[in-house]
Amino acid sequence: MIGFFVTIVGIEPLSQADIISLNPVPIYSCNFIGGALVGMVIAHSGMVNDAPGTASPLAGFLVMFGFNEPLQIIGWGSVIAVICLIVGLVGSRIFKAYPLRRKSEFI
């Protein structure tokens, strides 16, 4: 289930602030590890993103097409997707017994 939460945060983090606030430890832990690994990969790749305000994962990825070669972006994007999948699966195993709280419990 934590893999699902990490996925929705990856798509649009601002609209999921309530879910993040209810389950901060597993979500921030997985996002910290995944973000650190992906950041190292992107820094190593030499790709650039000179557009301000593209901190969300989806917008940041799409803007990269304006500054880099498309095949390079798709290749590194595939590597990043695999890293995020592995981090999400490992995080799901680590926090398997962690009691996740859902938004419906507080409405």
C-alpha cells in the first residue's frame, strides 16, 4: 500500500498533502531515499533543466525535453523508473506492518 502512496505523491505532491500528513514516516522515508538516488543519477547524466518552478516530478520530467535530447531523456527516465519501482517495493516491505491511516477515517 505504501507503494501506492509513493506513486500518487510522485504524480502530484501538492494535491496529496492530507495523505502525506497522515502517514509522514513511510512516505517521507521512501521519497527521501528515492529522491536521493534519482538525484545522483540525474547529476551523473549531465542533463540540464534551466526552467524554474519544475520541482514536481511530472513537470520536471516533461520540461527536460526542452533542454536535452529526447532519446537521452527516455533512457535516463527508464533508469529512474526502475529505481523508483525498487525503492517503492523495498519501502512497502519495510513498512508492511506500519499502520497506515486513510483520509476517510478523518472525514
